[in-house]
Amino acid sequence: MPISLNYNAANAVAYAKKWWDGYNPKYNNYNKKGGDCANFVSQCLIAGGQSLSGCSTDGKGCVPGVSNLKSCLTKKGWKSSSSVPRGFKAGYPVIFSGHATIASSVSGSTVLVACHSNPHYDSPTSWYGTPTYYYL
């Protein structure tokens, strides 16, 4: 199933801003089960209109686990780049080795991210290692 052509990155950012330091009771919390980062990014993507059906979801529509989320994004048609691609927006996923985040702000090649597990909002990507940027 291809990417939703109506993906609204601004809605994903609004969700991230609301929930980066809390947990939406509608979804599972994986902090005590290895980490909640991919689950949080899944929730942001869903808020933006991206269906994650057909991936290994947790029954609530989210994809727990960084490797599962990377596979799901690829399956859904997201492209990836080791540098900030042209047209990259806040609301797009940024994944590091073992950690998933969502871009909360983009200005040129400067990308700030939001995440769970160790909650942050508008954090520099340099905090997390080498990023892979997912984009439409």
C-alpha cells in the first residue's frame, strides 16, 4: 500500500508537540518493554494521516520497535537519505541506530526532533548519532 497522498506533516508535528512529554491513553506505552520511540513516531504518522496497516502493528495501529518501523516506512513507500533531502519537512521521521524520532522543526539543513523513551522536543539530531531521514 503506497503512502497516503494526503499526508499532513503539520498534523504530525502538532501531535508530537502535544504528546512528546506524555502518553496518549489511546495507545500502548512501551517504555518498560524496550522503549516507546517507534510507537510515538507511529502515533505522529497516524495523526498525519499515514495508515500503518499491513505492517507489524500492535493492534492499535502503531509499529513498536525501530527495525519494524524502518521496514514499515520502506513498505509504505517512504524514501530514505543519509543527508537532509530537498523538500524534507517537519513531521517526517528521522531514524538513528536504535532510536526513532520525528522532525519537529526544519530550517535548511538544520533538523530538530521530538521523541519518546527519553522525551525531548526540538532536540538537535547530533544528540542521537547518525540520522537517516525518511521523506515523501
